[in-house]
Amino acid sequence: MSSVTGSPPAVLRRDELDRLLDAIRRRGFRLVGPVLKDGAIVYGDISSAADLPAGWTDEQDAGTYRVRRRDDQALFGYNVGPQSWKKYLFPAVARLGVPDAGDAAEPERFAFIGVRACELRAIAIQDRVFTGGRHPDPGYAANREGAFLVAVNCGQAAKTCFCTSMSAGPKAEQGFDLALTELLDSGGHRFLAEAGTARGAEVLAELITGGAASPAPASDVAAADAVSERTAAAMERSMPAIDLRDLLYDNLEHPRWDDVAERCLACGNCTMVCPTCFCFSVEEVPDLTGAADERQRSWDSCFTLDHSYLHGGPVRTSTRSRYRQWMTHKLATWQDQFGTSGCVGCGRCIAWCPVGIDITEEVAAIAADD
Amino acid sequence: MRTLAEASAERPWTESPPWQVAASRPESHDTMTLELEPPAPFGFEPGQFNMLRVPGIGEVPISISGDPSRPGPVLHTIRDVGAVTHALCALRPGQRVGVRGPYGTCWPVREAEGGDVIIVAGGIGLPPLRPAIYHVLANRELYGRLVLLYGARTPSDLLFTGELAAWRSRPGVTVEVTVDTAGRDWHGGVGVVPDLIGKSAFDPRAAVAFTVGPEIMMRFAVRALLAAGVPEDRVFLSMERNMQCAGALCGHCQLGPFLLCRDGPVLGYRQLARWMSVREL
Amino acid sequence: MQQMIERMLSQHEFFAGMDAEYRALIAGCARNAVFGDGSFLFREGEPAQTFYLVREGAVALEITAPGGVLTVQTVGTGEVAGFSWLFGPHRWQFDGRAVGRVHAVELDGVCLRAKCDADPRLGYDLMQRFAGLATRRLQATRLQLMDVYGHAHAG
């Protein structure tokens, strides 16, 4: 029973999934979900379940990401890839400023299909950054408001995942309109669907009325719970269960920073794949007519020298200082700035670091002789 | 006077409507004061800043350097150090500049009531302190001594020299000026600003100190203030980092746990102490 | 060990001409110290209760600000690093960093101050040496400040 809406969970057969997607699309949403492209599972427009990476999984480890065929046809049998939903909520390049009254374009209404628990947490974290302060960002707010979120509870954990130790998964608890758990067993290929909001419940009710879904038997609810428990137990990495804020504040000159600086390329991959990294630069948009009054914002990274530019030079010149900035911000100073951790344990930074730097390992090394 | 919340709630952070330059005045060989006419009533607290934008070139944070109790044009004192500040220093009356603000925390002038106020300024650090000086002078009976200790590299770098003389002549006001190096024409002090602190007469027990200048100067000034008996929680500094959105959104102005556009630029020494000497923070 | 330290003190310029008896007293507050290239002898802001006789190598006095680290002075073989132990609030004003491998004698300021309190003649001798050192440092700093290689007279 969903505690938010009081509506009971439903079960939806695999071949009825398109009815769910249609119901959402009919309500005026642009469907976006996981697609296999160029050897990775990324996010793109989808029109039906046929666009999802059926029968694919990912194998991830430090500095490694590969897709591989599964021996079943699971639609969500993988974890997270190099992209996150910030691709849509906080696009890499966006015009700044209030649109003209004459501009007829309505903001896009997105439906995100397949949002993992760690990603729900990441969206909530960015919500706080972009809309929870004194100066809410209208661009983010426009994309975020009304976005329809269909979460998926992970059926497996990648080696890089550590959401359990960040209390951010693997089960989706809040922040979704609908949450699906994929079940593939003797009962057939189906989805347990739970509503998290009134409009999610309304979609489910419509599916039930239309015969595409039916109330879920207790055995399916139990099977779904078992999926999440199994996933949680399978997680190999974890962030040490200590006060990260105190640890990092007390160790700003720890020799481990020198050690990681010898490996880090300052390439910034981690900041691009991280679902919570939000730094952006504000740029004037050049205009040949000289009537320049446009500005844009584009993703920036604290690994660039320009990021800390002041009085003719950067404050953080060494790679050491820039890696320290990224990690202490993500795990420690973010708490003072925004009241939460900046990390959700998705493990993307570990997989996509070309040299395989592992944030959990770096913390453990500093904690070891604290 | 509008509150900060009212001002920012009315329009998104991305908007910087043009204000007209009412007057411009050189203060030294590389520093100008621009008087900008707000299109609507504008209020600010001493220590706050505006973001000034030259379309096509960029936008920078500039401390408001005028009198907070006076309506009319809003003063900004700007040093020419880069492309945007160069363009701002070149503006003349009648031209326009994008403005949004005010942003940031302010000098705790109310907390300072009842005691001496020590102002320690280095170089371009004096403009962000001037509004606090005006406030103390306009509310003289609420404060004890006003002690202004100001230094610059050479005599030609000193700002607001006419006002310094006028302030010095007021009762209960001490003004000591020093430069790092000077030629024979200079008849004033030569030496570093922090050294002026130990030589000044003030009651440290109830004093509040505000300091702005190059970071190294501020660290030495704080040491001298603490050595003189000013309590740690009564010393305030204005810090600077790369600033772009001024709305606590873009992540650039971080100094450890502080977002300077929101938690600063004015910060108490007690909060800052553990972060101040960390290299490349 | 004590004899080795006494010998090091006798070889160091700073204690040239000091009574052997006082040198022995001071050696009781001293120990041998070696610092690897780039390591810090002391950090700005930390409690300062020691000073260093540099026997071999150099110590760079550094201070940090946005834009980089400034080296204000280097203290070399035969010289002394550290004044902050003498007077309150006993905190280092600069970072001291080893340039190359540094061999030094580290002196315990608390121990020394106690011995000076007990024997003011020792205190007077030590203060004279430090006063001389500080005066020479001051004159050198004034010369540095004049920026004689830079542009012509300011002002």
C-alpha cells in the first residue's frame, strides 16, 4: 500500500508496458528513458518499450564500463551509465534570461522512465541547490516542475554501486510518481507498480480500468521486496560509516591528497557523469550585430583552472587542490552549504575515471590513520 | 528600503536591468567611482555588493561604496584589473550598465553599537568599508571611537584622500594612513597597516573590528587585533573568490564550506579561522 | 647524544663565543632533527614553541594567498629559523619548508625559557644573540622592501 496515496500496488505484464507509456504520453509528456547507444546505456527519447535496452546489462568497475548481453530479456537489467537526468533538468548549455513575451515555446514537460533510487536522491539534491535557496533558478524550475518520474527498483548492483552506505537506495522510497519493480520468474515477465503521488495513482487506476494492470497479489509484493533485498546484499563497495564532514575537515593536509594527485588527470569526467555536480559558468553570448544582450550558462567543473580564477590567476593551481576541492565539497562542505551530502553512491565517478580513482577507497585511506 | 528578499523575489537572478551612469570620477590612476542611478528605489546594507554587467564582455561583483542612508545614485568604486573592470572604468555619464543586487552579508554595524569601531583597510579594501564608516558617522551617538587604519602601496594609490582629511577632523575619530613605500613628497607614515593597530588607542573589550585588504594583510591585521585584545568573535573580514551567479547556484565562490555570495562576503573571524591559512583552498 | 648536540651547537655560528657551560645547559633543550625535501618544519597558525639552527640545507619561509605561495626569505646553513617562540601568542607567522634535505638542531622554547628564567645571565646572552639576529633581518627586509630592481621611486 502506498503510504502517500493510499492506493494499493498493481501488477502490469511486460507486454502491457506500452499501455503505461501511452497513458503518460497522452497526458502531454515527452518520454525519455534508457537507450543503448555507442556501447553505453544513456538517456534519450523513447516512444515505446521496444526502445529500451531489453536483454542488456552493464559490467562496471573502477575505470571500466562495458555492456553485455543478458540471458534474459529484462528491460531494466543494468545500473547507471555515463549520463544522468541532469541532462534534461540542467542541460549542459542553456540560454539565460527570461523569454520574450512573444516567445511561444512552452517549457518541455518530461517523463523520465527508469529513474533509479540513487537518481531520485540526486534529483532531490539538485532541487535543493537550484530551487531551495533565496534565488531559485527559473531554467531548472521550468524543466523540473511537472516532470513525471517513473522509478525502477534495481534488480542488480554494479560493482561500482554503494547507494546503501549513502542511504540512497536501492529501493525507491520517495520522489516518484510511479515505481516499478521488474519481476522475471515462473510467474512471467511483469512489473510491480506502486504509486507515489496522486497523479501516479490516477495513471494506475486508468490502467486497471482498461485491463492493462490488476491489483498485485501479496506474493508479487513479496517478490518485489526480495528483489530490493537481494540487490542491497549484493553491493560490494561502501562508504565508511563515519562522519565524513569531520574526517575531511580535520584532514585537509593529509598525505593521501598528494597520493591521489599523482593519479588524477584533472580530466573532470567525474564532474560530468556525477548526477549532483552543478557548477556552471555564466558566459556572454557574442553577437555580431553588437546588440549583445544574451547570456548562457554551461556546465563547468572544479577541475578546470578557470574555475577558481581570481586576480589574474587561479586559487587552486595544483591538481592536488582541485581533487581535494571536489571530494571535500561532494562529501563534506556540501552538508554545510545545502544540508545534505552531495553523494548518492551511484558509483559513476569510479567507473568513468580513466585511472579508476575510487572515492570510497580515498575516504577509507584517510580514515585509516585519522 | 526594500529588504533583500523583496528585491530578489521580484525578478529572477538572471536579470540585470540597465542603470544609467549619473557620474564618474577617477579616484586614482587605476580606480574609478561610478554613480549609478537606480530605476526604482534601492536599498543596501554596508558591505553588500552588486553584480555589474557590461553586455558582451561580462559581469563582476563590485562592492557598493556609498552612503546607505542617502537616496539617489548608488556608488561603486572599481579598480581596473581585467576586461570587465576596464570596460566599467571607461563608462561615462549617460551610458548604461546592467545591475543586479544587492547581494551578500553585511558589516554587523548594529552589533558594534556601544563600543569602539576599528576599521583596518588595505588598498582597494577601503571602498567596501566606506558605507560602514558613513553609518557610524551618521549615528555617532551609538558608537564609541571610530578608528580608521588605512594603507596602500604608494601615496598615489590612496583613495578618498579628501574624505580622509575631513573624517580626521571630527571628534572621536582617528585616521592613520600609511604606505609601503614613498618618495620625499610624502609626509605621512611609511610602514605596514597591521603595525598601526598596536599603536592605536581604543578599548578592545567592547570593540568591533572590520578589515578588508589582500588576504595576507588581513591575516596579519587579525593577529595584531587579537594581540591588542579584541575578542575573536568581534573581528570581521570581507573575503573574495571567483563569483558568477551571486545566487548560490553556480558553485564558484566557495571558500571551504562558505558560499561567499550567500554566507559572505563578510564573515566572522571565528568561522573563518580554520580555513584561512589552508593553501589553495 | 648530549655530547653530540653540544658539539653541533659549538659548531653553529649562532652560538659562537658562548660559554661551554651555557652551551651544555642549552643542549639539554635540544635535539637533532632531519627534514626531507619539501617537508614542513612548521605551519602558519600552529603553536610555536621551537626554533631551529640550520646545520645543513635551507628552510624557505613561505606564506600563502590566492594566486600562490610567496617565499619571503630562505634561512640557510649556519642561520636560525624561528622567532615566534620568544613572545606571545607563540604561533608561527609563516610556513617553514625544507628546500632539499635539511639537517637542523631543534630547540625547545619552553625548556629554554625556563632555563633563562632560572639564570638571567643565560637569558641576557640568548636575548643579545636574538636581538642581533632580528636587527640584521630587519635591515635585510628593509632592503628587500625597497624593491631596488623595480621601477623608479614611487610617490
